[in-house]
Amino acid sequence: MVGVGGYDTVANCILVTNMPARRVLTATGYTATSVQLATPLTAAQAAQIHPNMYITTNSPNPALTPTAVTGQLPLKNLFAGFVSAQPAAGATSISVYAWDVPGIGTGAGGQVPQTATLDTVWSARNTPTVFLGGGAAGSAFSENWFFNLDAGDLTPSTSNRSLIHQITPLEVDLNIVNGTAPANSIDWQGISMNAGNQPAALTTDSRQILLGGNINHHLQFDGGSGNWLIDGDNVSIPSTKNQSLSSTITAQIYQEWDQWVSSANKMRFVLWNAFDNPSAPTGWEQSVVHMGPTVDGNPQVVGDPGGSKQADLEWNVAGNYGSLSICGYASHCGFRVNGDGLAVASNGLDILADSYVENGHTLFIKPATVSSGLYAGWCAPNSFVLGTCSTIGATVHLQASGDFRSSGGTSSTDMQTGNFSGLHADGHGNWSTTTDTANGGAIRQASYTLASLPTANETNGNHLWCSDCKLNSITGVEVYWHASAAKWTDSQNNSLSN
């Protein structure tokens, strides 16, 4: 009893098997329109053979070499035909219209099945044999509904005899009578199919349902709120036709795909909608679309997907309509591309490799308080210069909290090795050189001859080196500009000479 599993009441039961052929007869040979039998037909045998009955031989056509596909049935390369006349008792032949290989034959007339090589794929009989009716076919149907519609009655005319234009091959209805049934008291199974107890026996192209033909709608769903349209092993699609997001129902999945990982956790990839912009105008702007994984839990037909949400993609976060964001744990959004293409990093960037600002563009830094639309930034006028630029061409200042260092162009590309010169500010308006490189630290001024010392753009206190000036019989003097006298002197305010 345990193995029975329960009792069924059946209104109509159809049992189909791989039925044997109506007749299996040994042949001695063939003509273009007949099979020659090894033994005359008895009256009982002849009575079972009718015109248009299938007849299949065990003789392949050696001219055909069907391509085999691993896991699928090979194409049946056997001569076959249709009986053209009922034989009489004692007949030693059966007439056919013609011979050819169904589906892949040549279509040529006058073909005669050979008997030198016999079938070893579909049968293994060692003598020429014909199969008639039943198992002579290539497939079996429990039912085959075929609708013949008269086109004349589908076209309006004065002679129409039928008004039928809608065809429904099968309709299954459930109707409860004599009162209201208790909740959850009926297990409605609909149309059920099972692929059998030996799945390894099935070909790789076997199927449960085929929806073929050229038709606008192959499959339609008409579900209600809280319904699953598809609730499969790893694909879940709820009915959202009448399910609206609101302050009450704040989330709803569109579709979910699931996969177990090491049989320990269920990785669920979910496309879902959230009511995350509640203060926006009523409608689509109130929603944020999410797409990404969550770990463990089960698909939810209504409400938040649940599970441990991982990073995801989100559309229209925080009212940025037309944008796409990358968000950690489905809530912490750090990178966004706006509808106009502008990229925004809201939580900083951790750059782990060399990066580039291409085509001479400037990396602007927007201050907390903007004056006159002015932003300062880093720019590279050419390959040898890194400078400060601004959005409106205004003067910008460069500030640093440490020393300024320069390699003079002699260091490596990583600025980690080489000889450096530095300037140090003490925070009180004073500057000094640094000894970043041993045996260094001096400042060398621009050098001029006495005759070429500049006078046009000097300010009081400027100092330069006069290369041919003499002081105390030594050539080379540090000189100072005096604005009040409009001339250069030595450190003792003496006039210069050479």
C-alpha cells in the first residue's frame, strides 16, 4: 500500500504503448511497387492488410548518410511506403504505390529496396522483413486532434452554413456547486505531465510541451495579485498586472533566478521594484528598480525579496531620474551615471591602478562654497607641464601643508628615487631650502652682466647675481635693487663696477 501512493478516480483513461506492428512478415525481395513474401499469406493475415496501411522495410538506402547528433535519435534511413491494394489469401506479394525513405528520401521514382545490407539501428533481424501498421510507424499518439475548417464558411456570403470562427482545442473548467467550499479544500493540479521514471532513456531533444506555428501569442498568462505566473525550480515570475507599489506594499519582484552554491547557500538573482522615492510625484518616479543578488531565503510573491542582499544596480535612486547607480548591499550607492552621462562618485574612489584624464581635459575640484562659478583644477597644457587651471580663467592659488620638492628632471617616473631640491615654509612668511640631497641646499640666483641687469619690472629688495661685477678685487657680486634710487647696488649700497 505504501508504494501505491493513493487511489485515483478516472473518467477517461488512455493507455498507449510502443505497440507491435499489425503484421511482421519475412520478405525475399522487392520490386518498385511490391514486396515479395517468403510465405503465402493466410486468410487471417490478408484480412488485416488494407490500402494506405504503413509498410516499413528493414532495408536502408545506402545512398543516404544522415548526420548523427549525440544524444538524439538518428534519422530513420529505411525504405517505406503505403499499401496500394488489399492482398488475397495465398498471395505471395503485397503491392505498394512506391518506395522511398520518409523525410530524407530522394523523391525519385522507381526505387527498389536492396537486401544486401539490413538495418541494425531500429531492428536487428537477419532476413529481409516488412512491418505493416501499428509499430511500422515512427511515433505513437494517444490523441491527435485535427480541425478541418471550410474556408467557404469563413468568408461572408449568401451561402454560409456555419458561424463558427473561434477554435478552442481543449477547455478545462472547474465549477463548484451546492454552496461555498472551505478555503484550501481543493488541490487543483491542472494539466500535469511526467517524463517517466528513467530520464536517462530520453533523448537530449525530448520535451514536455512544444508551442509551434506562426502565431502572435504562443503563451499568455492572466494571473491575479499574489499569484505566481511561473514558479519553477530556479525561475520565479509573479503576476504584477494588478499589484501596485505603494506606502503599504513597498517592494515587488519582477523576476528571480536561483542557484544553489555547494549545496550550502542559495544565490538568488532578483529584478525587483522598491517604493524608495515616496515624496516624488505620484507614479513611476516614486519607484527605484533594483537588479542584483541576495543570498538565501525564498522567492516572495509580494513584498521585499528578503535574504542577505549584495551589491546591485539601481535606477532613479534619490530622485535622480534617468540615472543608474552601483550600490553596496542594495543600499549604499557609491557610483552613479546620470541621465546626461555625468558620472558621480558619492563616497570617494579607491583607485588601484594608474588612471588618466584624456585629451587635455582638466580635473576640477568643486569647493563647498563656489564664488562666481570658479572651480580650480589640475591641468596639463603639454606633456612636460602640470599646472593649475580654473573654469573662468581667473587667478588661483596653490597651497600646501608640507615642503615643495623638485627632482629637476633627474628622478625616476615614480618620484621615489633620484636627487631632490626642496623649499620649506615655516608658517610665518619665511622660506628656507631643505637638504633633501646631501651636499645641497643653496639657492642660485639668476646671473646677469652689469650691462644687462634688468630694470623694467623690478621691485624693491630684489636680488640677483652680477657675473662681471667686482668687489674687493673678486669678480661676481650679489646685487640688490633699490626702488628709491632706481638702481642696483652691492650689499653695502655701493655703486657697482667691473
